[in-house]
Amino acid sequence: MPQSIEYLLKQTTEELASAGSESPQLDSAVLLCHVLDKPRSYLLTWPEKQLDDEQYNIFQQLLARRLNGEPIAYIVGEREFWSLPLKVSPSTLIPRPDTERLVELALDKITSATTKVLDLGTGTGAIALAIASECPSVQVTGIDLRQEAAELAHENSQRLSILNTRFLAGSWYSPLQNNDVFELIVSNPPYIDHADPHLVQGDVRFEPKSALVADDNGLADIRIISAQGRKHLTVGGWLLMEHGFEQGLAVRTILEQLGYQQVSTSQDYAGLDRVTMGCWQGEL
């Protein structure tokens, strides 16, 4: 029998906590808001309201998916990033708060002379759209290996009316012309090793492995992006890449060996190595 919002929040929070959710109360609230098509404030304002039979049945179906471990973002089809509500799908990674650090550092590198930025492995378009929303005079290109991801990123750009963007499908730089150059290249590439135990834990179990896993201890795609990026950066242009918290030294070494200057690593909000950058001075 359908129950009140207050009762369902309490009951499902307990169920999700027992199932191992790291944010059971938030999960319950997000699912209820999605079913009711109401903001979070509605749950607090009308705790005695009851779901009708259809709403209750839909809620129970969604709850069962979450209890099975499926990420909330895939269940409701949306995730907020940089205050932008982005549509997500199982063909893309779920944008994570740590990646906002990459956006912050990228914005620090954008000057009045910056006209073009490239986001490699764009997924939902999160990084590209965050930068484009902050810098409307800059043209931002996003590339993803999967056609469905590039189409989703384009859909997000249209929904949010962030139109100084374009999204292409292909492997890293392959959709570009040889003379396409950018003042800034950013990427959150696959950087997890095939044997990493985290791949069978939590939300990651449901995300596309092609967007997570790389050969060479997780460094293969970082090497490709760094090497080929030299042909697509202007003199004085910057390359910024997100990576695993234990990969800072390895990524700095890769950039330095390829001739990048001013190479450094910045930490995420937890104080862990997360983004490494280098400046290209045009000397192959």
C-alpha cells in the first residue's frame, strides 16, 4: 500500500544503508524527487503526502535497481556537474566532483587571447560545457570515441543553450584536421589499470570500461594524448589531464620526456594528486 513521503524516506534510507549505499538518505530523496517530479524542498514541505499507486510502483522499481547497485545517475538519467544538470547514460562515465578541479585549473589557463579549447574523451560533455559556460567567447570542441556519447554531449549543449561548442566522434585527435590547433587541451582519459580491484566495486561496475581502463598500468592513453597533443597545441598552449592519485610522478615524467615545459601536478579537494599539466613551446 502506498505510504507517505516521510515514511518512505525513512524506510528506504534504512534499506539502502543496509545494502551498502554511501549516501542512503540522498539516494532516497533523489529517487522520490524523480518519481514526483518535484524539488527536494517539496519532500520537507509535504512529508505527509502519499504517493499514488502508479508513483509508488515506479518508486519501488527504481529502488530495486539502486539496491542492486546501479548508480543513481543512470537510474534518473541526470547528474549535476559545475551546477549544470547533465543527461547521462550507460554509454558515458558519470561526472564526478573531483573533475571540477580540472575545470578550475583549465579556467585559470584561459586568457583574453584564448579562442579554442579541446576536451578529449568528453563523455556527457561535462568538462567542455563547464568551460564553455564560463567562457562564451571561446569555442570548445569535445571528442569521444563513442558516437552515442558525442550525441549525448551535443544534446546536453542544446538543452542548456551552451552553443559555443561542437562534439565529434572518434579516437582522440583523429576527427581533427592536421592544422587544427588549440590554446588549451583538457582530458579526463581512461587511467585505471585492468587489474585494479575498484573496477568490481560500487558505481564503477556499471560504467563503460573503455572510458575507465587503459593498458600500461593505466598510462597508455595518457601517453597518446601527450605525444599527439604537441601537433595540436599552439606555441605556449597548455595540456591538462586528470589521472589517478598515484600517477602524478609518472605523468610528469611522460610530459617532461616529450618536451613539455612548466610541468606540475595539482591536488584534488581531498589533497590527492589529480591533475598534471604542461606547456608546449613548439619544439619537437
